[in-house]
Amino acid sequence: MGVDVTAPRSPRSLLGPAVAAVVFIAVRVALVLAFLAAGYLLLGLLSGQLAQFRALPRPERVRVLANVDLARTVLIASLAVGSLTAAYLWFYEEATGYVMGLAGLLFYLGFPYGFAFFVDPDLFAGNYAARRALMAFPDAALPLLLFGGLLVLRDIGIRLIDGVRNKPVARDRMAYGKNAVEEKRPLRIAVLGKCWEGPYCREFIRTHCPIFHARKACWRVKKGCYCEEDIVTNAASKISGVQLEMAPDPRYNFANAPSPGRAQLTNGQKRERCRHCIIYNEHQRQKYQLLMPVVAVGVLVLAAVFSPVLREGLNFGLAQIESVMVRFSFTPGATKLGRPTDTVAWVLIAAFTVMALSKALQILEWAVFKIKI
């Protein structure tokens, strides 16, 4: 049975409530330490105090550099512990990987590029302590990107595995055919079978069903053997000794009945009825299995084809940010961002592709199983 990645899970389901409580405390402590370490480094960079590093006597330079290295170590270690423990606590939460990934990108790109707007570039010329303080942020981003990326890949993997395997129909949510028994069918030639080619069409009623004789699908004509009284009544009149299951709500059992004075359902009401029928939901399951690999491969192919465009778009975006910073900067020459190396650019493109793939699969699942297009 597949894993429902949309359902929140309790962290106590992994190693017990006692371990979860300890891990939750570890997350909070790690975040507090990361906040203090980052604040210390930012204070030194933004206040200009680290700009005086080169003018300090040697003993003072050693002391300041030791403090910077300590704050850098605390920042990296606390974010590593915080990332790991947060991934443990909220492993099944869909947003965890994306939040961690975006936080990692902020640390990896936001802080280094942001300092081009706030800080005089001469601060880093020959200033080892200032450079160490600044590079602490992209170094601390690595555990966030690692664990966040793994969680996003887990989300994608679960959706791909559920799509490949026979994802069962949620019978408890069905109003029509909840207790239907699966029956074997001959191998169909069509990619998506009709209602009478699926496992929930009853053998003893098929030969008397007008939907089967018309070679159409019940969801196309919006009437079928699990919800229409005239179909099952006609079949029952020709069959003896068989109990025919009907929908539990009698209001929906006479939608197209010929008797005068009986209510007629609108097309919208009939579509809603199909959404809660086990036959139509089996059709949706087959549709998801068909579309899932198409969507996954399509996203990857589009990313590969348009990777040069994405690279140019990344450079264009940085150029636009640079132009805005030049316009509003108080320090001339302090806004030169530069361009990412090939390695950084491809890492960003890969990260965007992974996120796009995950979101595309989520949208497909929502469209097929939620609104049931």
C-alpha cells in the first residue's frame, strides 16, 4: 500500500515520544545557537568593527580571529544538528524539504551577494577575519541544502513509487460500490479501459447493461450500474438469485428513472456522483499511472532543453538585482555581484528542476485524485 505523503505524521511514530521530546529540545537549542552565532558575525560585518581587524595589534587579531572561528563553527554545527533533527521530526511534512532548501539558498547566495549592497568591498581586501565571517554563511548552508534536498527527493520518490505500483482506491471515501469485489478481466488493448473493462464491473450484470452494449464508459454518459435504478432493475428482472448492490443514498437512485414525477439530476450532480463511485476512481487511478511517468520525463526533458535559457535567466536576474543595487547603494562600487561559476549555476538549475518535478507531480495528483479531471 502506498504512503500518503500529504498526511502529516507524528514524530512519535518513529522512535517513540521520549526520543521525539529530546529531539524537539535539540532543534530549539540548535536554532538559538545558530541565531546567536549568525548575529555575532553579522554584527561584526555590518557595524564595521571587523574593518579594523588589520589595524589591531597581533594579540588582538588572534583573539578576534578565534572568536570569529568559534562563531563560524557554532553556526555550521548548530545548523547541521538543526537540519538533521528537523528532518527527523517533520520527515513526513511536505513543506520541510522546501523550507530547508530555501533557507539554504538564502545562506549560500543571499548573504554573500547581499553584502555587496551593505558593505564596502575594501573591508574584505586583505582582511582574513572579515572573509572568514562572510564565508561562514555559505558553509553553513550545506547541511540545509543536503537534508532539504534529500527530503524533496524522498517526496518525489514516494510519488513515483506510488504511481508505478497499483495505488489502491480509497474505499472508505466511496459512496457507490464501496463493498464491490474485484473481478478478473481479459487484457485490454486500450490504454485506458472503459467501465466494463475494469475490475469492478459485475460479470452477471454486464450482458444486460446498456452501457456495455453501447461500448461507452459510464462516466461519459453519467449513469451506471452502481447508481441508476433503471439499469439494475432491468438487469434484476432477467437474473434470479442475485442480490444487486445499489448506492446507499436513495435520492440518487432514480436520476433517469422513467417513472413520472421523479427528480432529475443536473449534469453537475451526476459528475459529483461519479466522483464518489469506485468504478470512476479506478479509472482515475489508471489515468494517474499513465500520466505520472509522462509528467516526470517531460519536466526533466524541458529542464535539459531549456538549461541554457535557465542559465541566461539566472545571469539576467543577477544583473537586474545589481542594477537596482547600483541605483540605491550609498557606497559607489560596492554593488558588483559578479556571476556564479558553472558549478554553482548547474547546482541551482538542478535544485530548481527537482523542486519543479516535485510540484508537477503534486499538481498531477491534485488534478487526478482531488478535483478528478
